[in-house]
Amino acid sequence: MSYIVILGLLAASLTTFSSLPQVIKIIKRKETKDISLGTYILVVVGIAFWLIYGLLIRDLPLIAANVVSLILTATILFFKIKFG
């Protein structure tokens, strides 16, 4: 694995896992009133498109980052819809 791929994976990991504290906070508090539904709809759709793009060009950092990002942001969106 080249240093460029490693750099991409590191960058992707840091930005991807930035959603994790929000997911944990929502799960603990079961409250999402300060989260914008519209924002998370756009973010989830955007990440899904990035994932498709990464799959089409077979780019490992894009694929890995966007799989995890999609799971985390979709979790936030799910709870936003569930908790209102």
C-alpha cells in the first residue's frame, strides 16, 4: 500500500469518525431537537453519491470513508426521524 493511499485512509478516517460523538450523544440522550433534518437528508444523499463514485473508480479511501460515514450519518438521520 502506497503512502498516498495511507494518507487518504488517515484523512478519511479522521473526517469520517467526526460524526461518532454526535451519534453517541443522540443515543445516550434520545434527543435530536438541535439537529437539522434537512441538513442530514442532504448529507446522507451526498455521502451515498460519494460512495457510488468511489465504487465506480475503485478508490479504497473513498469507499472505506463513505461506507462508515454513511452508516454514522444515516444513524443520525434515523434517530432524527424517530425522535422528531
